[in-house]
Amino acid sequence: MDEDLPESVKKCLDILEENVGILANLEFDLDDEKEDELTPDMKLHNLYDMTEDVAESAKLKRAESNFARRQSENYL
């Protein structure tokens, strides 16, 4: 039984490496759901500020995703 343990751990690590991108995307999707709350009666300047924040957030998430992808490719 002890001899099977390292092989089982290796298989789990292989599966994790294959699916790291999917896991990262799930994390981003879950975070996005938390941020999807509507606020009634917002002023125009608040909407403009929010739009800028969303654009910056999307750029950061894309950069993080690209970084994670490059990191995972380097380990393969």
C-alpha cells in the first residue's frame, strides 16, 4: 500500500497541472459574481468611475491569467 502512495500523489499532481487554467478561470468567475451587484439611483460620475474601475480590473485579471499560464508552461 505504501508503494502505491507516491504514484497516486504523482497522478494527482499531473491532473492538477493539466487543469490549472480551468481552476484559475473558475476563481475569476466566482470573484466576478461577487462584484455583480446593482446600485440604484447612481449619478453619472459614479457610473463613469465604475466603468474605469471595471476596465482596470479586467486588465489586471487578464495580466494575472497570462502570468499564471506562462508559469504553468514553464513548469511543463
